[in-house]
Amino acid sequence: MSKRVLEQHKHKFNQGAWEWWDIESDGWSSPILAELEEEMPETAAWLKVIKEVESNYLSVHYLDGRDPLLFGTLHYSVKESLTSNRNARMFHFFVHDRRLVTLNLDQRTRMFMSSEDRIRMLDEGESGADGLFVLVRILLHYFQNGMDHFELNLRPLEESMKKNNARTLMDKILDSRFELLYWSNMFVPFQELISASREAYLSALDDNPFFQRMLYRVERMQRLFEHYEREIDTLISIDNAISGFRGNEITKTLTIVTAVFTPATVVGAIWGMNFENLPWIKTPWGFTAVMIATVISMVGMYIWMRKKGFTGDLLRAGKKERNI
């Protein structure tokens, strides 16, 4: 009975040149895993390791010091929305010669792999490693969708910063930075898979089109991550520069206002003293004369500062379309 169960999960390609064992298991004690270990004893170490794996894991072993075994666990996400509650899925795989074994692959990826063009591509493969490279390109496609969605949310943020650089924008920028960090951290093991594949198969990958396609997609995604990291860092730098410029502008403006009102402050301090014989304090025209003298002093102070170039354009009204 169990033999028939395992047989249902085997898919042959390229006229039986290699097989993909796409296994679904409801637990580590499932009979199908015991059958897998019985029929393919070299998977014992892999099955033992992945039971305890909670993060990404890659390993390259050699049977008899010669035949490479490539196996491990990669985290990926089929979600692309910034607001979605993403729970990373675990992709368990084992590759040995003409066999690729995967465990509990999600239905969406399985649907992509069953498309006509993917089946044709798998039929052109010659080993389990070729099948793995085709499958990993599908998983990398999720990262590309995530980056596309990330860009759609980043562009309005940039436009909002240009038009109205409110204080809340920094929170949104940091949200985007953590979003990119989420994708970037999940992408790192796929870069490691490139190195692990080279370690396992050496120069055999130089002319392997399946590996080259996966490699180019990894490099393309890496350039995207680097670009968006620089872009967000630029937004943070712009926000810091604008905040610093505004702070300096406010400080200079307050300094100018304080200087202009210095004569009034002095007059108020002097004529507010509790003395009997202050000048003009008892004359009918005393208040008017002091006020006129105060205004003249303030205007004179402003004119003097303007001629010296201390005011610049600080006191001019800004236009709505200004970036600052």
C-alpha cells in the first residue's frame, strides 16, 4: 500500500532520464517518509536534519567521496503585499544524481511547475539538479513580484516627500526599509545556493543552461535589492538634510526676529523701572515719542541687517511647489 503512495509522487522527465519525487507528508512520522528512506537510504541524513531545522540550511555531502549530495531547506514567501501577514514557507529539497526530492511544496508553486512551458523545460533537463534550478527560478519569481509591489508603494512615498515632507514620512520610510530588509534576508540563502551548487558540481555548471538561468535571475534580484537599498538610504539622507535645513532656517529666523525686537525690549525694560524721574513719563506726548523712537529703532535695525545680508531670503514667503 505504501509503495503505491510513494509511486504516486514520482514524476519522470526526459524519457525517464531523471525523476522528481514531489512528496507531501502530514508529519515526520508519516509512512511515506519511512518508505522514502527505505527506497533511497542516502536521504536518511537529510530527513534527520530537516526535522530540527527552523531556519535556512544548505549542505553538500559526497557519497564515497565522489558523488555529490546537495540538500537543505530554504525559506520563501508567496505573499507580495506590504500589509499581508506573511508566514515564510519552508522548501525542503534533496538532490542526488538523477533524482530530485522535494517535501511539502506549496500548491501555488506546484501549479506553476505543472504549466506547459515548465514541463517542457523539465523534459530538457538531464539530472535532478537541473530540476532544482528550474524550481528555484519559480521561487525567485515570488521575490520579483514582491519587489514590484514594493516599488508601487515606494513611488507614492517619494512623491509625498517631494510635495509635503511631513514628520510622519520618516515612519513610512522606515517601514519600507524593514520591508526591504525582510525580502533581502530571505534572499541571502538563494545566493548561498549558487555557491553550494558550484561546490557540488564544479565545472559541470559552466555550460549548464538551467544553472545559468537561475544564476542570472539571482544576479538580477541582487541588483534590485542593491538599487532599492540605495534609494531608501537616499530618502533618509534627504529627510535628514531637509530637517537640518529647516532647523537652521528656523533658528536664523528667530535670531533675526529677536534682533529686530531688541530696541523694543530695551525700551520696555528701561521705562518699566520703578523710578520717579524717568524722561517723558509725565508729559502728554511722552508715550507717543517713545513708541515712535522704538519703531524707528526696530526699522533701522532691520534695514541695517538687510544691507549686511544677514536676512537673505529667510523672511520671504515660500511657494507651495517648493521642495523645502
